[in-house]
Amino acid sequence: MNKRRRMTGVVTSDKMDKSVVVEVTRRYRHPIYKKVVHSKKRVMAHDELGCRMGDQVSIVESRPISRRKRWVVESILKRNERLQSLES
């Protein structure tokens, strides 16, 4: 296994061709106030697997693919069942 950064997140937009927007949420305890803080980060990722909105995916760091894309979808961890049932 290589030393590239890996994150898991939820696909929030799949309207582009071979690109998705992934929202990565993180919970951590504040070092001074000891409260749980929620933070979100939205990143663009290159998608060859055909992700849909709501899918939980694993993304891995890569070389710059375009101006805003520096991540690649590595695998789809969980499909969004609600969208699949609507299409059937």
C-alpha cells in the first residue's frame, strides 16, 4: 500500500462528465474548549466508476488532473439505495 492520503466521503454532485464532488465530514474535539466540532470539506474527484449522488466513496490523492481535481475515486463503499429504487 502506498503513502497517498485516503479519505471517505459522500458524493454531493455528479452532474459533470467523469467528475464528482465529494463532501468529507470530520468530527474532532476542540483542544481548548473540549467540545465536539464538525467540519466539512468539499473536493472534486475524478470518477471512472460511475458514482451517483449519495454514494459513499473512498478517494485517494493523485497528481493534478485539472485545475481543481487532485483526487481520484478509488472505490464505492456504499450505494445510495433511495436513488436506485426510484429509477427502477
